[in-house]
Amino acid sequence: MGRKRSGLVIFALLMLGPCLWSIDFDYNFNETTLVVGERLKLELTIPHDKASDIIADEPPTPDGLRLYYGPDMRPRTRTDEKGELEKYVLIVYEYRTTKKGVINLGTFHFHLREGGEEFSTTPEEFILLDRDERNLSYPIDAQWVLPDGRYYENQSIPVTLEVTGAGQMAFPTKIDVSSPTGAVFQDISAYSGIQTIRHKRGQAYNIPAATYMLNPTRSGQILLDRARVDILGVRRTTDRVVLNILPLPSQVANTRAIGRFEQEYELATPEISEGGEILLTIAIKGTGNLYGLLPPTIDTDLTSLGVEDSIQVNPSSEGYKGIRTFHYRFLGDSTGQHHLQIPAYSVLNPQTGRVYNLASHNLVVDVTHADIEESKEVPDYSLIAKEELSNFQESKLYANPFQHLWILPGIFCFVLLAFTKKRGKSVMTLAIIFLISAGIPKDFPDSSDAYNAWMDGDYEMASVLFSTYADQTQNAAFYYNAGVSYLKENKVGEGLYALRKAIRIKPMNLIFRDTLKDWEDYFNYPKSVNPAFMIHGNVFYFVLILSINLVLIFAGLFVRYKKGSQFFVAILFAMTLVVSGTGLIYTLWYNSLSQGIVMEADSPIVKVPSDKASEWMTLVEGTSFQIKGLSNNYYLIRTSYGLEGWILKDRIRILS
């Protein structure tokens, strides 16, 4: 190898005297190809004329280097920058490289035999590569990375196969991993990111090549065998790792819960008629072995109809993070007051090895006699009269951009008040005329045939005609009449769908809301999704426009007359403006949430969007829910009592 000067000049302060003596630290190897098994030659120069006057202390021998030769100290002469001869002592060391990695070599200490002057260097960093890493800038390794703490059977332990020191943003082309005996080894998406290593030649990267979730099925020792990866033209193999798996404490034998969790519960209804179903939902949230949890055991004298569960998780550094939901169904087979005792749920913290309990709860359900339910009469309501149709037409003052010109009356009033002598009724009259000019009622089709069919008892024809007129006009009264007609002929799904459409158009109409509630109570629905926000957006929009006008008027009056009261009134209406604007935005968002209605009896909810998937439970016709997503021919839905699953799109109807 040719000699190469490092350019590193290291200064040492003499213990006696004010002079500074310098030591030049040189080495004669090509730093991009320093490979294990080769020699490293170091040369140090001290400006002195006699080598015999310099005493070298014990040289450093860091891990990865073995001293092969030196120190060899010889006097030399060279020409300085001014062309004059300069005497110095050349000190040579030779090392043999034995182990790859980053080596910090130093500090070298020297002193004069007489006088006590001392010299020393600062450490120098070297990067030693393996023989197959000659074209790389940093040594590459592979290792297993596990979380700190204890490990227990049934625990979810994230394990990462990590490549360290990749000089380029490259990912392994081949990963060879065998599953350990006595554990379930699940391939999961990596939860950890790429880490950057800074070094003298730039930077390298620690890359998660593969991430697994290790779920021990027994206590004792589990061996993580060597794993191999190919990256950047080299193959690396990890060391073996032995895990000590502890047995599960007896306190958590009934839950198998390991991690950090909290518990929530919801009883669909505290009262039900005899023979009806009681739905209890318990959700376990947090991080740990969510897949391995056992459902809480409910202590009750009611007959159990089974328990189903759903899970939503993502891998993390402590296990799975998310929520596991258990859905219990009980039969109200005897009248009276019944208790549902949710016991304390024991959880093991793997970091500390301690067991803690989630609180217990006692719920009460009243089962009433079936005769009460049987004695209920079918709700019967009169139609909305034909003469009242104009009162139920859909109106959205914020739907047409032209209607935003309603802001102009405020400016117009301000101009009249500020620059003319006109006052009072004339100004207000002009503003009111402008405001009501957009409210022109529509003409409606002649719907006598629909009303006549209802009067003749032909509810099937009446429902079809009312529904047709409703779709044509978007009139809430037509939807309401269609809903009552469908329910008269026992088409529950179509009837409740039409009633919900009427409420979406006129959400503040209490007759519509009471009718929907009475029919859902009649069919014993435990809980339904709210069809629309109670306050119509028109109310917020009208208050918003009125606030804008009043802010402009009083702000203008303040500018002209400089009265403090006018300024504070303008501020007050500005606050009203903000509240009404927020209410309008919230109403629009709330009513934009997609909802659906089950249109076929006993429609199953499945765990995954597939024809071969197992079922959570079935929904009866007319059940309402929120729509969360779509995949293939299935909608992801969430019921009012928290159950999520997939349902065939052909079995539902979207409420838009």
C-alpha cells in the first residue's frame, strides 16, 4: 500500500514552558479498502533531533486490532515550507486487523527522557470491513432485535430481523427464517422505521428486513435460530437467540391478558320483553396480546346465546395495539330483574411482572312479560294532506351560490342609515323584501291517485306512487306518506327507509321523528342510528346571514358615530356569527355520514368481505347502521351498539 498523509495535526501542550509541540499522525493505507486480516501501518512524527531522547508509553490495542510491530523510532530530516532543513523523529507502529467494525485508535503517549515534556495524540476512527465488504463503506451485520422485559407464554412479542450498517438505502433480496419450536411465528408489517448512523465517511442505515410477532405456546426455552439475509451483494447471518419463557401466573389464567389494557362496556337496553335478546358489548383496548385474550366470564342466570368477537389491531413495539370487542347475547327467558356481573379482568404487565385488575361491573336488566308486547297495537297515522305539501318541500338556503347574496341587505341598510336621512320602517321593509324574494314555492304533480289508492286500502299502489313522487320532488311529506304505506303492507325495510328520508329533509319535524321511534319500538329494535342532526342547516344559515348583516350595520354605525355601545354590539353579533357558522359546518358534516338500512330479513354480518367468511351475527330487516367502507360486494358497517363487520351490498339500501 502507498503512503498517505491523513492531514490530521494533533497538538500536545508541554508540561513545562510555553512552547507548543505538534505530532503529525499519518497512516499508509487506503481507507476505503481497510479489510480484516490486513496490516495497518501508523506513522507519527515528533519535531525532535534524537530518537533516543523519546520514551513511548504502552500503545493502545483496541478490540479488533493486534499490535504486530513497534514502536520503531528513527531520526529523519525534511524540508519545511521555507526550504530549510527540519529534524524530526519518525515513530512507526504496525497492527493486524482481526475484527470488523468501527475502531477508535488512541491515545498514544510520549515523553522526553529529560525535562519531562509530554506528547499525546487524539483518538482516530477507522472502519474495518470484512473481505466480502470491499466495495462498501461500512460493515454490514444482521441481528435479532427484541423488546426489553420479561417474556411469558401466550404473550405477543415483536421480533425484528434487522440489517445494520447498510451504506445504501437497499432492502434485502432474500430472507431465510425458520419458525421456532414452541411458538407461533406471525409475519407482520414492520412497526419500526429505518435508523441513520453517522460516521466519518457519511452515513449508513439500520433497516428492518422483516418483522414477526412471536407468540409462545409454552413456558421454557425457545430458540430463535440463525436467520440469513442477502443485501448489497453480501450474505449475513444472525446469532442464535434463546428466550426464557416464563409460565403465566395463576391470577391471569382466566384472561390470558398480557400488556396494558383498559375496559369499556355497553348494554344495548336495560329493559326487554320476555323471549327477547339482550346484547352486551365489552371492549378491551390497549397494547399487548389482543389476539390471545379470553372473553370475560359473565355471571348471570340468563340463558347465553353465545359470544362473538371482533378485533382491530396494528403491530407496535409492545405487541398488538388496538381494540378487541366481545359481543354477548342472552335470552330474556324469564320475567323479573336479572343481573349481569362483569368480573374483574386480570392483566399481567410484562415489564414489571405484576398483575393488575380492571374494575368489575354489575348491570341490571328488567325482563317484562310478553303480554305487554303482544298487547301493543300497530301504530296508525294519517297521511300528510295534499294541501300541506308545500310546507314540506326540501329547502337548503346554502345550496345555491346565488342565495349567498342575502348578505347584501345589511350593506344596503348601512348605506341608507349612514348617508341619507331615511330611517325606520322604509329601511327594514327593503331588507325584508330582499330576504324573502328567494322563497318562491314550487308546483307539485297531481298526486290524487296516490291519495285515492290509500283511501281505497290499496297500500301497495299508494306506497309505489308516493315513493315515485317523493323521488321526483324531494318532498318530505311524500316520503313520510310512502313510509307509512310501506309499513301498512309490512315492508319494514322500505318503510323505515322512507321515514328516515323524510327526517333528513325536515329534521326538526317532531311528527316524523316520533313516528320513526314508535315503529322501531314496535319492532323491538334495541337502539337505532340517529337519522339526521336535530337542527336543520337552514336555521344556522339564517342566523349566520342575520349576524353578518347586524355586524355590518353596527360596525358601520360605530365608524360613523364612534359610540362604544355600538362597537360592543357588533362584537356580540360577531360571536353569534362564529357559533352559527360552526353549527352549519357541523350539521353538514353530520348529515353527510353514510347510513344504510337492512332490506332483507336475517342478513348476516361476516368477519371479512368473503363468501366463505364466518358470521358475527344476523341483523333483522329495518336495522339501521353507519357505513365505514366498501370492498368487493361488501360494505363495512358499524351498528348502533358498536359491532363492526361486513354485509352484502345487495341486502341493504344506502340512505343518501
